[in-house]
Amino acid sequence: MENLSHFNRNAAAGAQARFDEGLRKHMLGIYRNMGIGLLVTALVSMGIASSPAALALIFGTPLKWVAMFAPLAFIFFFQFRIEKMTTAGAQFAFYAFAAVMGVSMAAIFVVYTATSIASAFFAASAMFLGLSLWGYTTNRNLTGLGNFLFIGLLAVIGVSLINIFIGSSTLQIVVSAVGVLVFAGLTAWDTQRLKSEYIAYAGHESMDKMAIMGALSLYLNLINMFQLLLSLFGQQED
């Protein structure tokens, strides 16, 4: 009887170890996809920013509206098509989205100094890493925070779109400050959500696509925190 109890404890410990290893690989896969997406965005942005002709074509013509709203269209495309995509197709679409985001963000290299861009990205990355780690390790249930953050996100998007036409600098400062808080909260919330999804769906065939969608969520949180911090504290070129 004692041997059976010892065997059961060893089996349970082994199962827990395999689960923990699977969760670790799942989260690392999410962060890896996110990192590749960020690299694609940076390369595309810097490539366009280094070409005056490309900048003039995109941001000196009505194409600037396409560049501005294309990332949002891609997000809706993901939401409606992800179930019908293969894992490879979803991954390709994510990297394509990252490239489109790079086009949209290319103008920051013209507007802001390189030091401001680097500082804002470092600050956003530090915030992201700390909040994501907290979301992963905390025992506090952040589920209830999701609805509040989603409402805040809709408000930020809506007011930002309105301010495109109003052009109020004061309103932009308020939106940027609130937006940083919203995406900071979403970073912790999304990380805990992704961990919970693995616990609920480990071994399910859809996990690979869920990981790609998870990478998209975390990517958007970091990119938006970066852009909002840059708009708040960035020093513009003379």
C-alpha cells in the first residue's frame, strides 16, 4: 500500500513537471512570435524612413490614410478569419500585420529624435516585461479587470480617431496618458489569460493558433505603450 502511494505521488509529480514544461514552451513560443513581429516592424519602419521617396509616396499622398487604418483592418481580419486559417497561415498573417504596422509607424523616425525613440521603446519594454511577469506569477484573479480595460480601450480608440480631425494637443496628452495605463493593465491581464488558456486547452489542436493570437495581443500592448510614451515624452526633430 505504501509502495502504491509512493508510486502515485511520483506519477503526479511527473505529470505536473510535464505540464509545467508544456506551459513554459507555450509561453516562450508566444514571446518568440511576438519578438519576430517586433523585429519585422522595426526593419520595415527603418527601411521606409531611410527612403525619402517612400516617405513622400506614403505620407505625402492620400495613401497615408491607408497606412494609418490598415493595421486596424488587419486586426478585424484576424478576429473573423483565424478559425478558418491553418497555423502556418495565421503565422504568416501575423508577420504581414507586423510589416503593415511598420509602414504605419515609419513616420516616427522623421518626427522624433533617435534618442527619444530608443528611450520610449526601452521604457515601454521595461514596463511590458515587469507587468507581463506579474500577470504570469500573481495569484490574484485579473478576470474582472478585463471588462474595465476593454471599455477604456474603446474610449481611447474612439477619442483618438476624433482627435485626428480636431487636432487638440491637450486632448492628445490626456488620451496618451490614459492609454498607457490601459495597455499596461492589458499586458498583465493578457498574460494571465494566455496562461489560463493553456491550462484549459493544453493538448488541443487549436493551441498553436491561440499562441499566435496571444503573440498579437502582447505585441499590440507593447507597440501601443511605446507609441503613447513617445507622444507624451518624445522630443521632436527640429
